[in-house]
Amino acid sequence: MHNRQSGAAHVPIMFFLILLVLFLGALGFGYVTLTRNGELQKQVATTRADAEVLRQKAFLVEHYIEDIGRVIGKPGKYEGRPASASLYGGAALDNPMVMDPAAVKKTMDEACASAGVSVASGIENVLGALVTHTSQLSQRVKDIEAERDRALTEKREVENKFQAAASKHGQDSNAWRQNLEQARAEFTNATVDRDRTITQLQEGLRNKADELSTVREEATANEKHLRKEIDKRNTQVSAMVARDALRNPPDAPDGKVIAAQAGVPRAFINLGRKDLLQPGTVFRIKNPHGAAVKGYATVTAVEEERAAVELSGLVDPVGDFVRAGDLLFNELYTPRVTRTIYLLGRFSAPYNKPELANLLRRLGNKVVDKMAPGVDTVILGNDPINEAGDGFVSVQDSEEYKLASDLRVEFTYLRTIRDLIKL
């Protein structure tokens, strides 16, 4: 009986202890929780205070940006520092008054450059440099205005002096003008007397000048006539001297045969390049003791001292064949001399004028197209046709023939030298 009561009393006590422990644990947990809630409330209050301060600073920064933007007036865009882009997390400034520092710096540099001052950093330095430069310019303007004022003062002084000098000059001018008028009147009277004397002298001088002019005209006419005659005679003399220097005497040979054999149609003559001999030149061959033509020699090859010729037209190739010592004659050739030839008249085939002129040039002669002093030989062709075309005009009636005769030019007819021309 006693044992059952002890056990029954023990159970409620244990249960009570357990409940007490649980209560104390709950009380401690609540205390701890309440303590932490208090700390959190303090942190929340502090955070709210900090957030309020940050919000106020944000308003202040935003207003600062707007006020600075309005003052500078250079709105733009700011994307932050390129090296710190990861710190922004994609954030951007969307305030309409945000400025681009680089653009502001560029504007400041351009302002310095435009003003002609050194580039400075910082708005105070830039504005200071600009103010200094402006002050210097203002001082220069003041200095220039001072110089201008001094110049204007000097100008007024000079004008005053000039007016005084002008007044004095006017007085002197009036006196000088009076003296000039008096001198001019005296000069006019003297001029009238001089003109009268000059007129008389000029009249006498004109009479003498007329007489002198008449004598001078007569002398000039006589001098012109005499000079014309002298020139004509000098031209004739020059042409005759030149022709005499060119022309051998009529009976003088131009060369001779130096080698030849009977029955051989080739020979050698003593003329060559030194004598201005040209291939194709034709010579008449004569015996030194006779005047008859025994044949013809045509130049085929020319050397310095001699030339080879081809023999043709031999009259007696057996009894009187070409021998060394036979003489050579050609009216169109003179050793070491170039002839100037003029073709006068009408030339017909096969000796047309162009072909004949080319042949004469190939033989070393000079052929001209105009009759003038200097012509050595005139080759006469047939009589030319008259202007009507129904008859002929004598070649000797032409002005060119008369001029050639007056100049004593050598004449030869084409028919007399035709045997010396081989087309």
C-alpha cells in the first residue's frame, strides 16, 4: 500500500519537471527571439535612416547635376569609365541634364584654341586664361585708343599749322600772280616781236628750202639712175668674171684619155672625184691634131684621180681607134666647177624640162627656176606657145632672154649638146 502511493507521487513530479524544463526552454527561446527581433528592428531603423540619407543625397546629386547642366548648358550622355564598366551592372544616367565630360573638355580646349591661349585643365584655369587674355586685349585696345587720341591731337595741330601756312601761301600767291601777270604782258609783247621776226626768216628759209629741194630731187634722180647703172654693170661684171672662171677656152679640152686599147670598148681618163666628175657624163673624143669627133666616152665609174668610161659611136674603130692622149670635150662640164644652168623655152619628149633638169643635177650642175644674176649657162629649147595657143612666140623675145643677154650669159641650144645627154 505504501509502495503504490510512492510511485504514484513520483510520476506527477517527473511530469512536472518535464513541463518545467519545456517552459523554461520556451521562455529562453522567446527571450532570445525577442532579443533578435529588437536587434533586427534597430538594424531596420538604421537601414531606413541610411536609405533616407542616400535618397536625400540622390536628390542632392540629381539637383546638382541639373543645376550644373543648366549653368554649363552642354547636355550629353555619360556612360561611365570604360575601365569600370563591370561595376555599373548596366546602370545608366537618364537625367536630361547629364553632360559628357569629354565633350565639355573638348569645348574648353576649342575655346582656348580659338582665343589663342594655351590649353588648360579645369574650368577655373580655362576661365582664368580667357580672362587674362581678354584683359590683355582690353589693355591693348586702351593703348591703341590712347595712341589714336594722341594722333588726332597731332592731326589737329598739323591742320592748324596747315591752315596758317595756306593763308600765308594765299597772300604770297596773290603777290606772285600780280608779278606774273606783269611779266606775262611783257613776254607777250616780246613774243609778238619775235614771231614777226621769225615769220620773216621762215619765209626766206622756205624759199631757200624750195630751191634746195629742187636741186636735191634732181641730184637724187641722177644718183638713183647712176646707182642703177652701176649695179647693173657690177652684176654683169660679176657674172662675166664668174663665167670666165668657170669656162675653159672654146678650144681647150676638159680632159684626156690616159689608157685605151684597140678593140676594147673601155678606157680610162684623167678626171675623177677631185674634179667633181659625176657618173653618166658624156664627152666627145677628138684627136689632138684634128677637130673631128671620133667617138663618145660615157663615165661609168669614178675614182679619186681617174674614171672609167665606156666608148661608143666610134667613127673608125679600126683605123682611128681611141688612144691614150685623145682629148675630151663637154660644153656642160668644167673640171672642179659646178655650173648654174637655166632652162629657157619649151622642151619636149624625150627631153622634157623635169627630166632634163634632174639629169643635169646628177651630172653635178645646179639648175635654177628663175633667170637672175649668177646663172652661168642658159640652155635654149624650142619657141614657147603663145597665150592664145594658136602659134609660137620667139624665145628671144622673152624678158628672160633679154635679161640673160644683158648679163652676158653663155647660151647653148639643146640640139647642139643633145649628143652629150643620155636619158
